[in-house]
Amino acid sequence: MDCLIAIDQGTTSSRAIAFDLDGGIVAVSQQEITQHYPRPGWVEHDPEEIWRTTVATLRDVLDQLKGENRQAAAIGIANQRETTVIWERKTGKPVHNAIVWQDRRTADICAGLKEKGLEPGITGKTGLLLDPYFSATKIAWILDQKPELREAAKKGELAFGTIESFLLWRLTGGAHASDATNASRTLLYDIQAGNWDDELLEIFNVPRAVMPEVADNCASYGVTDAALFGRAIPITAMIGDQQAAAVGQGCITPGAVKSTYGTGCFLLQNTGSDIVRSSHRLLSTVAYRLAGHSSYAIEGSIFIAGAAIQWLRDGLKLFGRAEESEEMARRASDNSEVIMVPAFTGLGAPHWDARARGAIFGLTRDTGPEELTRAALEAVAYQTHDLLEAVSSDAAFPLGIIRVDGGMTRNGWFVQFLADVLNTTVDRPQVVETTAFGAAFLAGLGAGIYDRLGDVSSVWRLDRRFEPAMRAGERDARLRGWKKAVSQVLSHGD
């Protein structure tokens, strides 16, 4: 029992990664999943595809470990948060495709609740804003598609879960649980009381009978069905992907900041035992819950980060591999004034405009694939600046070094530009798969392999430190151009 496995089920792929007890990667398997876009602004996944790819990657990793005479002590699950699945308890069969966190179909429902003046009370309990990003309106929308679904839900014949909950049910043959971090992203969970809230369930018209039990991030969630992998493996941790990345980055003390760059970008600052209320439309959320005690974070969410590079690759066919974006950005003209606002599914924090749409400004005859690629990378840095500006204004804790992770951070040009735009030191770890590592570490903590949460700091390793080098005048000019571009894509309530 010399390694730990993380299931990292994300927006664009399912992965299984095995780590040794010192945090090194010893086996990896990954399969992409299909993105479904039934209508503009709608995003869905096939839950069965998520299940198949999760099982396939986990089996692959277990086979790799077997070939090296290694054995996994436990499994931790990290997942794309807010993505909503409802399934039949009797059969385990989903009643609808999973509605992805990026989906905007319930924007009108959220607007109607805002018009009733309900947002302040909801925010007070949940730390969240009224936005289609979160799970509650997705649940209600699915149940309202057929009268029999809502009736079955009231009778307790259906189960709701975010992705970790759905996978747990399938892996164990029927355990129905979630963890505090994922629960805190539903709009149905009181983050201070630490439970599902009856008033919120009534507001969003969600029957309590569909809800899972909420547990700590380290818990005895059950064991995998021995028929799946040849033996029963304990599942001892579950956590939302961004909180997992914060743990994996060692951001476990108040004030520590991490920013993860995957499909979207998510910046979290640990606020300890205090729930910090943002005055700049950031979110208050559970960072982790251990032994019944919650630690909190303040968070800013960007909906489109790596997804913009994926769009350039798959939609516009500007390059064949995402890794090529770094060299293309280096080749782009320094005189280019192209600005991309990738509001493909609206804008997240601090704007929270579900109706905003993407745009590209400053095109000339000289604009080519390199300039567009560079503009997409720059846009992610500019959006991060907006988040950091909001965090600084809330002034929960002084800002210091920012730790970054996720697939985009392999791009050295991007991380340097990020440090330049933020005017802040940025640290990149040796293992950028910190979401998976955070889940694996918590699995080890839950299995008794690690003694305390603080042990994660002894495993974290620095790869490279990026210091800001851009002149202040250039930085200010670039940010003015960005803010002007953003102002032109906002819906302004239309």
C-alpha cells in the first residue's frame, strides 16, 4: 500500500492519477469527454460517458501499478463542481444529461428570483450569488421537464448529486453522499450551519428527498465494488476540484492564494475559520471540512480560460496541440492591439453577467493566428487581474505570492505575462496537477497515512518563480484597453 489514487473528473476529461507518498506521480490515465451544446449557452455531458471514462482510466492506472508491484491504499475523488446529475435510485440510470456548470439555461429563473428581492438572503446563507452557474436551478429545471420526474423526486425515487456524488453511487453500488465543498456550491447549503437548508430548498423548489448526505472531505465513503477492479478499494476523500487544488498547493493557512487554470480559472484565498463577505461580488465558500470543522475561502470564478485555447484549437483550427500556443504567443507581433473577451458563456466574477457574449477587438490586416492566440492567453491574465483587484479591495488578508496550477501553467510565456499583469510574484509547483494531488493527499489523510493537514506543505515543491518585469506604464495601458473592451460586451441588464 505505497500509493494513493485520485479520480480527477473534469469538464473536458476524466483522469486517474496515482501518487507515491511523497507526492510524485507514478501512473496516469486520461480520456476526453464530449461536450454537448443543444442550444446557444447550453452545455451538457453524458453521465454514462463520464462513468465509462472514469472506470476505464481507473482500471488503466491500477494495471500500471500492478506492473510495478505497487498497490493503492485509498482513492480520493475531485470533480467539476456544480455540474448536476439526477438519477433513478432503483436503476442508477440518469434521467437527463448532466447540466454543466457553464450552462446558462436558467438565467431567466435567476433573474426572476432577483426581482423578488431574494438574493441577499440567499447570499447570506450560501455565500453565493443568484446565477445559473450553481446547481439549484439546474435541479429544478430537470425536474420540471416531465411531471412524473418531480413526482418521483418527491417520493424519494430519484437522487441528485454533483459529479463526485454520482461517481460514488456507481463505484460503491449505492452510497449517496456529497462533501461540504461540493454542497457549498449548490445554493442549497447553509455554509455556517453546515447543512441543507429547508428555506432554500423551498425557494428553488427542490425536494429534500433527492439530496445526498453531506460529509467531511475526509470520511469513510465506502469501498469500490470488488467486481469493478478485482478488489474493494476504500474511498476516503471527496472534494470539489478548486478546493482540491488549494489543498494540493498547500494553501491551508489564512491569506494563502492559489489560482487554477483549466477549462476555467478559479482564484481562492483561504480565510480560515472566518466567512469573509465580499463587497465585490466574489463568493464565500467552504475550503474544506475536517472533523466537523469548516475552513472557508473567498473565491473568484472565470468561466473561460483553457477553454479559449481549446476553441482556437478545435473550433478555428489554428494549431493542433494546446502546447503550441506558447510558441505562437512568442511569435506574435508586440505591436498587436488585439483584445479578446472570451465571454462564450457569459462573464463570471466580478461581473456575473450571464448574457455577456465574447468579442474580439482591434483586428487589422496584420492579425494572424499568432496574434489571436496571444490575445486569448492575455485575456486569461486580464481576467485574473480583475479577480485579484476584487480580492484586494475586500482586504480580508494582505496578498503575497500567488501559487498557480493547471494545464495552462505549463505555458511559461503565459505565466510570465500573468506575473507582469498582476505585478505579483507567481510560483509554479513541480507537479501542476495539484487538483488530483489534493484529492490524493486527503485520501491519505482519511486513510491514516498522513497525520495532519499540515503534512501537505512538506510534500509541495517549487518548480519556478516568476517575477513581474513589465513597465508600469505598459501594464496600465493594457489594463485600460481590457476594461474598455469588457464594457462593450456587458449586457447592461438588457
